[in-house]
Amino acid sequence: MRALVLAGGLSHERDVSLRSGRRVADALRTAGVQADVRDADAGLLGGLDRYDAVLVALHGGLGEDGSVREVLELVQVPYVGSTPSACRMAWDKPVAKSVARQAGVRTPHAVVLPHATFQEMGAGALLRRIVGHLGVPLMVKPSRGGSALGATAVHDPADLPAAMVACYGYGEAALVEQLVVGTEVAVTVLDTGEGPYPLPAVEIRPLSGVYDYAARYTAGQTEYFAPARLEDDVAVAVGKAAVTVHRALGLRDLSRIDLVVKDGIPYVLEANSAPGMTETSLLPMAVQAAGLSLGDVLRDLLQRAVDR
């Protein structure tokens, strides 16, 4: 098999995507796949016919909003991952939260505040209402985006205006949600043909207390436990919640669902249709904890894409 790994792009997460792409290609080569890495640029379409299938390791808008996959469908090239419509739902955090809630999964209460509304309707009054409605602590993050870029934990209402400004630097709308304090975990969901199933949850313990960009991609800044240190019944509940969200959003092949567990109850934070694959990313840790090979898993997903 000859596969193309798409990595790079023009989003804020370009560097992370390039690291993911290199690791994916290396893993595929160990599994016997001829893998090339290239960017999604103007010359892409001319060379797609040389490949059996594509694996999208793009992060940020280009990789997760469904647009690249829409192009791959137009030119009828098989690819690993979710359909464009499913990607769009997962990429929009408020929509994904609504879908998860309708599917019976808990998610922190939140409000969405576009930048224009924030400016035109009186920022001070709006923020006081948000604090009165949701309380503190809060998490402020772009309604679309990844890698915790523009995300800030707010424990003092006086810090909320600065958090909003930082958030708007990465997106036009801010998602302000209750910060549920508990055990943060991530669950990789795989489907190689027999239906989606969860891999062991990975527990995340950032040394700084906040799983921000630096904690995610700087070696030694976060402690991970794979599998997570959860009671058996809680681990089952976490896996079930992740699969429920995966199904409800219509995701395909693989996804990563981020959750926090408080008092034994899982709360879904967001869904990722293009999980990171770097040396500090959570999906490869989950694959290893399950006793699987990353290269073999990705090769099988490529073959599934070809078969489709």
C-alpha cells in the first residue's frame, strides 16, 4: 500500500501537525506501508492519483472542519477518518456539547459569546451576568480550535476580561463553561470494522495544573497514566460516554473524546476528529496501553478506507 499523510496547513497548529505527520509516516513505514508526507497546498490535487489512500494529520480548521475531506471526496480518493459533516459538528464545540447532551452524556454548563456581541452589548455587564449564571471557576476557550490555544482557566472574576481578550485572538466566538475540577482523561475510540470501541483512558496530570499548549507539547511538563487510575466501573462509564459521543456525532474510524471525571461521573469536554499523533499525544499512548502497534492500527484503518 502507498499512503499519503497530509500535515502542516496554515492554522495556528501547523507545528503540531507537522510533528504528527512525521510520526504517522514513521509508524506506517514500520508496518510495511509506503508513506509520504506533504502539505495541503495548491499542488496537492495533481499527485493524489499515486496513492491508495490518505491519512489526514492536519490540525486546526483545515484539518478538522471537514474542508480537506470534502475535497478528497470530490476527487474520490479514500481517506481515513470522519466525513465532512461529522467533522464540522465535532469542530464546533457548542454544537458537539449540544449533541452530547441530547445523547444523554453530561457536559459542563456553558454560554457562547461572539466577539461582536461582547463589544456591542456591554462587556462588563455581560461578564457579570456570566459569572452570576455559571459561577467560578470557569474555562474560557475558542468555540472552534484545538491544542488549548486561546484557552484560559479563570478562578477570579477579575481575570475574566483578560481571558476573553486572549480567547478572541484565536476565534470569533468564546465558549465560557463551568470548570469541572476532577480527573482529566482522554479516550481514543477506534472502529476497524466491528463497530466503535474505547481504548484504555489516558489520565492527564499537568505539572502546572493546567493542560495548556506548553503542557501538551513540551516533554516532561505533564504526567500521564495509561491506563488511567480509575475504578473499574468508572473506567467503563468513561469508555461508554466516549463511544456514545463518537456515535452521536457520526464520527468514523477514530476519534479522541476529552472528559473530566468528578465524583465518579464523566463530563465530556470536547470531541476531536483529527487527534494529535506527536510524541506527547494521547492517542498513541492509548494504542500502546491497549497492547497495539500504532503502525498496524493506522495501516488497518487505511485498508478500511480503501475497502469503502
